[in-house]
Amino acid sequence: MKYYIIAGEASGDLHGSNLVKQLKQLDTAADIRSWGGDLMEQAGAHVVKHYKELAFMGFVEVILNLRTILRNMDLCKKDITAFQPDVLVLIDYPGFNLRIAEWAKKQGFRIVYYISPQVWAWKENRVKKIRECVDKMLCILPFEQEFYHKWNYEVEYVGHPLVEVIKAAKDQPADAPLADKPVIAVLPGSRKQEVGVKLPIMLTMAKHFPEYQFVVAQAPSLDDEFLLSLTGQHPNVSMVKGQTYNLLRQAKAALVTSGTATLETALFGVPEVVCYKGNPISYVLAKKLIKVKYISLVNLVMDKLVVKELIQHDLTEANLLRELTGLLKNEAAREQVMKDYATLWHKLGEKDASRRAAEVIYEYAIA
């Protein structure tokens, strides 16, 4: 069977790669064409466009890059038409993928959406478009099934793919220590415009905790020169590339940008402070639209404040120092976080999400 998969970010590339592996096990003749990254390519998909060329986030950033986005969308439509897949699989990345879904439905393609757009956070009316355009929605967060049910749209909860990924990572032999000091992980994200704003604030902690080594996880989309310009002035700051999970296995605490990384950090059992600071105009517009209480997936799944969120104006050196000190010095607070993390594992379930998603997609493709 022929599968066309679209993932527009690093996390989508990770989950897409595991999906590709499972599809190839189920369908030995699978022909998979995709938009994604190195991991999906290594898994056996032919990558047409790398996600590094697609990562635009925020209202202002999207407007500034609108011509590129529209050009990419036109290229994608032409490529899908030429390939004629048996099923089109969309992974998150809603700004792009929902437009592709709307077009693809009119062309008669069959569409499965794996990893629901976060329509429960904002733009709930997008559910109407999803219901019209998406044949099957596969959700990875436990509360999403109930949310869609309210809109009379039945979806399937397949479990969270990070659970299986991190289980496998934890089973690996221990790596060599990244430093001769206790480690604090710094995960600033993958988008250059945001990292340039957040990372300098996050690294102000290095001077307050000279007994720790602050290790920055370098996203594939960020070049060495750019990160070195932000980290070079700190003697107890270093960088690692392609070692995020190794870093989290060794970390005593973490400073983490909002997004999938907050969940990864929690599943590794690392106390964290969630940090976010973006374009001021984009932030003001987003604040008016977003309807959820939290920005961290950990807090959203748990439906309570498990990890502290320092957002926009609250992301200051003083606030970060207070929160990080608490995580490192307050044993009772650390114990409570660990209890909450154990509950989080249970809530996310023990399903093999990639396998289940591949089964649904394959069965739909051959039906």
C-alpha cells in the first residue's frame, strides 16, 4: 500500500518514525512518502521536505513567512496528487495539515489524523472542519476522547507514543557522565526566534548554581554558532547534540520550554520549571484565544499544577531562581512531584501507541 505522511516538527518526526517502523512490519510492501525529518528517513520513508524548512510558530512569524508557507502547501498538494496514496496520514502540525486535509478530502483521498491538533486549547470551531475532512482521528491524550465526544465526533485514543519511546530509552545501559558535576538540563526548544529570547534568561541560573553543570540540549534545527553565541560566556554551561534523553537520565532538575519536552522531562522523572517567552504581539493575541488553564502538557493531563509555568513576563531571573532553588533544595516538594509523575504514567496508559496507530491506518488502507 502507498502511504503519504506529513509531520512538520521534531516531535512529529520522532512519532512519525516509529509509525513508519510499525507500518513496515505490518505491510512489508509499504511505499511511504513523507514530509518529516532524519528519523523518518532512517525508518524507511522517502522524505520530500524536511521539517526544518517548515517550523514557523506564532502569528507574527507566520505572517512574515506566509509566501514560503503557501509555496510549501502548493508543492505538497502537487506531490500528493502525483503519488496517489492509499491513505494520507497527518501528524499534528494543524496550521498546515488541516488545510491539506480540507483540500485532500475534496480530491477523494482517505485521511487519518494521528496526534490530534490541540483544538481543545483554542479554535474549538476547528472541530467542525476536522469532522468534515478527517475520516479517522487518533488521539494520544486521555481527555481528548471526551472532548471530541461533546462535538459528536467519535475518535480513538491509542495512548501516548512517548511512553513507549521513553520506556525503551530507560532500558538502555547508562551512558558516560556528561559532566563531573551534578547536571541541570536546559531544553530551550527548536525555534531559533524563541530560543534567542528564552535561553539567555534560562542561563542566568548558571551563575547562581556554580556547583552544577548546565547542559543545553541542542535541537537539530539550531546551528552551533548561534547557540555558542548564547552559551559561551558561562564557564559551567555546555551543549549536547542528539543526546536529550541521555541528558534527562542524568539531570537533577530541568529548565524546559513549553511543548512535548515538558512531558518527556516528566516521564524521565526530572523535576522541571516550564519556561516560555515569545514575540510580544503573538503572545497577546494567543492569550486572548487560548482557553486552557496551563501550557504544559504535564499540567493539562493531570488537570492541576504539577510543574511551575513561568510565561512571558513571569519568566525573569528572580522567579526562575526561586523555582529552581525549590526544586533542588526542597525535598518534600521533590517527593510530591515524583508522586504526581507516577500518576501521570498511569493516566497516559500502557498501550503501544505507534503499533495501535499503525494497525488502524493499515486496516483502513486495505479496507
